[in-house]
Amino acid sequence: MRIASHRITFGNVLLLLGLIYFSLFFLRGQTLFEVPNSWFLTWMANIFQKMDTAGFFNVWSGQTQGTHYLYFLIWKPSQFLAGSQSYFALTFSMLWLLISVGTVFLSAYLFYKIVEHLWGEEKGVILGTMYVLIFLTLPEWYTFIDSIAIAGMLAAIYLSFKGSTRAGGLILGITATVKPMGLLILPVMLKSEFLSRKDRITMLVAALASFGALLLPFAISNFQIFISSIHWQSGRPPWETVYALAGWLLNMPYSPDAIFLDYSGSMPRDWGWTGITPSPTMMTTVVPNYNPWYNSIFTVLMLGGILVFLVFKRVPDKKDLPAAALCMLAMYFGFFYGWSLQFFLWLIPFLLIGFPLIMSIGFRLAVMLEYPFFFALYMAKTAPDLVTAAPGLTVGITSTLAPAGVAGYWAIIIVRTGITLAIAALAWRRLPVQVWNPGWKRDTGAGFLSRLIPVGNNK
């Protein structure tokens, strides 16, 4: 007699987690009440309404212009399907959930396929499940658009493993128009020795060509508005970083510019204020080039890091690519003058692959302590008219802890920055070193360099 064997597949895990999560999501009323009234979807709706009246190319949003293509993917179908204005908010939010939910689970599946390709199905199922669980612990995760770009980045990596570098580059470039951080894997691909030179160049060209092709209409149609998103993003005050801490410690004047008025209507008061969402009322106003000191420091550090990586680091095998990608991304978020809650999601896939699980969980806890907990305590001290209670705490306990919240807030920012840069350093050390100069092949040159630079695999 033959006994049928049963095994757990990642598709079954995704289906089960999806059913459990969205059953609870629906039963709590979030689908019909919370999501349609989300501040994020309301903000997006205001932007799209402005595009209807001012013109598609005449509005900036503080986001990369790829986000504006959601105007056609979500807004226009919502107008068609709603039939009447009373159902529009629900239709709009449901279509947004379809895209955001789809890309969350798609990114999880692509992550599973990468792990399966490198280490087999069993490890893929375990790490893929952890990836989904960590992602869904993010409160109001549907208010972020990073899942689209993360899915594109993971798709590009997986397709490069399968030899489809042109398709991978195209997907990477398209999704990077929403969040450009995924383009940081291009230096990694350039140093990936498991790809041929032709494949490396193909992926680079395909990614940059698709990225540029989608942004070019904005630049041609209204360059001043196109560049305003970049000027606003690079000119906004730093938030939740050591740059903001420096401004706070040195008592630097905080920008009173109305262009940085938060969408909530509250003008940020000091350097402890977290990320600003621009007001749609300002989104047809041309933003000047502020070019602040913190953006210059970040740019120099990041360009220097990429250059050093390209010159000195090797990615000899597919199994080395996750460490290289982690190095690039952790370097970016460690040097960047801003930090948002969802940024840790860019690092989690590669942390899960290459490091003990405790590092991913610990990093998640540090991020959670920073926001909303310590930030709420900080705000209860500096802006008690806006925040009276931290999440999970009563007004009385929040008032008691508020003075310690200021020190705790800045301390956890230092800790989180240190963890991020330490992750970049650990990933860096996992990659072998070799000067990238094929012309240096004579023994004398190699011998001289070997005395200066340790060559070999440091795994």
C-alpha cells in the first residue's frame, strides 16, 4: 500500500497566512472603515485630484514620479468603477489594497525563490515565512509604497540568477521609479563574477533605460515641477538621524519655510520631528534648490562608498550577492539624512539570508522602539498639545515618562544608526577583496598591492 506524502509548500504557507491575516483585517472593520479613511490614501487622493485639475505633469508630490503612474492604475479605474461619488473612497482603497497586498506577497514569493535557488526549498519555506511575518508586523503597512520597489528589486535578482538579465533590468528600472533605492544593486551586478560581461552590461543598460524612459516625459513636459520633487526631498529637514541630532544639539535654526509645512497642518517645531508629508496645496509651486549641508554630506559619503565597493570588492558567486546587496543598502540607510519606519524592510530579506534570525528580530524591535514609542514620548514633551499618550500607555504614564523620552528618542536613533552601519560593515567583510584593474597582472604590481591590501575571501 502506498502512503501519499504530504509536504508544506511555500504557496500553501502564503495562502494560509493571507487567509488568516485578511480575515482578521476584515472582521476588525479595517477593510471597510479604516483603510478608506487612511491619511495616506486621503493624501494620495488629494494629489490625484490636483492632477485632474492642474494637469498630470504640473504636480509634484515629494515622491519619485513613478508614484504618479498610480494615477492611471488606481485613480482613473476608481472613477470608472465607483459610479457615484459615495462609493469612490471604498473603490479607490480596494484597488490600492489590491496593488499593495499583491506586491507584499509577490515580494515574499520572490524572496522564497531566491533562497530556494541558493539553499533549497526547506530553507526557502522557513525564511520566506519569517519574511511575511516580519513585514505584516509593520503597523498600517498598506500606507507605504516600498513593497512595489522591493518586489522589483527581488525580481531583478532572481531573474539574474536564472540568466534573464534583460528582463531583470527592465523590471528593476520600472519599479525604481517608485522608490529608487533598488538601483543600488546595479553596482553589485557590475561586480558579480557569475554573470558574463555582456549580461552585466545588459542589465545595467536595461535598468537605466527603463528608469529614464518613464521619467523622461515628466522632465520634458515640465522640468521645473519634475525637479521640484528632488529639490523638496533633498531640502527637507533631516529626520530620525544623527544629522537631526546634530541640529538639535547645536541648536541650529529649524527651517520655517512654508514648503515644509506638514500635510497635517502642523508646522514642525524642532529637529526631533519625524518625516514630513508635503501638503498638496503646495504641489504646483516650484521648489527652489536648497542644497543643504546634510544632503551634501550624504551624497559624498554614498558616492565614495559605491566607488570603493566597485574598486575593491568582488562578488564571485551567487551566494555572495545577498551580502553585497545588504552592504549597499545598509550603507545607504546608514548614511542617509532621513529614516522612515519602512526602510528596515529593504534590509530584512538579506539579513534573513545571511545572518542569524536574532539580528532581524532585534533590528525590528529597535525600529519599533524608535517609532512610535519613543517618538510619542518625545512629542508628549515637546508638543503636548499634539500628543498626550504614547501607544499602549495612559496619559498619566506618558506624562511621567515624557522627560526621559527625549533622551531615549535620540539614544535609540544612535543605536539604530550604529546597528545599520555595523550590518554594512559585516556584509562588507564577507566579500573578498581585489583591486578592480585587469591591467595590473604583473607579479611586481600584484606583490606590491598584496602588501597593502589583504586579498582573498574573508568569509
